[in-house]
Amino acid sequence: MPLSYVNYLLESSDSSDHRFESLTSREMEILTLLSKGATNKEIANQLYLSEGTVRVYLTNIYSKLGVNSRSKAMLLLK
């Protein structure tokens, strides 16, 4: 990913601290595993969920964080 694109994403996002407050404990758990590089399948296995359920959680997380991808969500964690 080009550095200019990363800078653009960081500049275009406002303060994200308040965004994390809206996440449930389960969503934070999934986001933490995601930040460690876990795949949907690995998250599902570790949390005893189906992969479909993990996808639904991720969709909700992305919506609450105001992002539309795994990459953008991970950038907010830094």
C-alpha cells in the first residue's frame, strides 16, 4: 500500500477514540483478533462462532467505525 494512500486515510479520518466506545465487548474481541492478523475462519474457530457470524460482526464493526474495509479498520487501531 503506497504511503501517500495511508497518509490520505489517516488525514481523512477524524479522531477515532469515540468510535471505539460504541463497540460491544464481543466486537472489541473480534477487532483485537483482527488486529493480530487473524482470518475470519481463525476468529470463528477461536470464539466458537460461524464464519458467517464473524462476517456480520465485522460489517457492524466497520459501520460503527465509519470504515468500509479491514485495512481501514486496522489503521484506526494504530
